[in-house]
Amino acid sequence: MPSFATRLAGLPQAPLVAMGISTLLALWLLWRPELLSALAMAWRLPLIVLGIWALGAGFSLGAGLVPERGPLRRLLGPPLCWWLLGGFSLVVLARGLWGG
């Protein structure tokens, strides 16, 4: 049975959803940067790297800039893009609702 991320990647509107999630996360972090900046440095740097990777993968998938083959396809394309966006979304959502 395929995972949720694999099934989501096969939908025709998947790039639009990735672009929308990335846009909402980017705007939320512009509006409330303390969600990440208030953390200790040991937590902040890995989350910033995860955020850059997740938002970059979401924007590149949404814009159709994912290569057909190669290592960049695995790093920026589905299903890893969906796992990154989901994980980073959960962290930002948890910080926004309970920790920020």
C-alpha cells in the first residue's frame, strides 16, 4: 500500500498544493519570525535548514522546476517534498499554537 505522500504526489493538483503550503508557511514565518528565532541555537539552526529545504522543495515543485532524473529529483521532488513540508508545517504549527 503506497504512503500518503506517494498518493498525494500522483494527484494533478499536487504542485499547486505544494506551492500553497509553502506560501502560507513563508508568510506565517515573515509575520511571526519569533517562532524560530526564540529557540536555542542548537534547535534553531537545524530547523532553519529544514525550513529552507522544505520551502525550497515546495516552491520548486509548485513552479515545475524539479528535474526529471538525478539526485536533485530525490532531494526536491515527491515524496520527500511532502515529508519535508509536513514535518516543517507541524513544527511551525506546534510553535505557533503552544510554544510561541
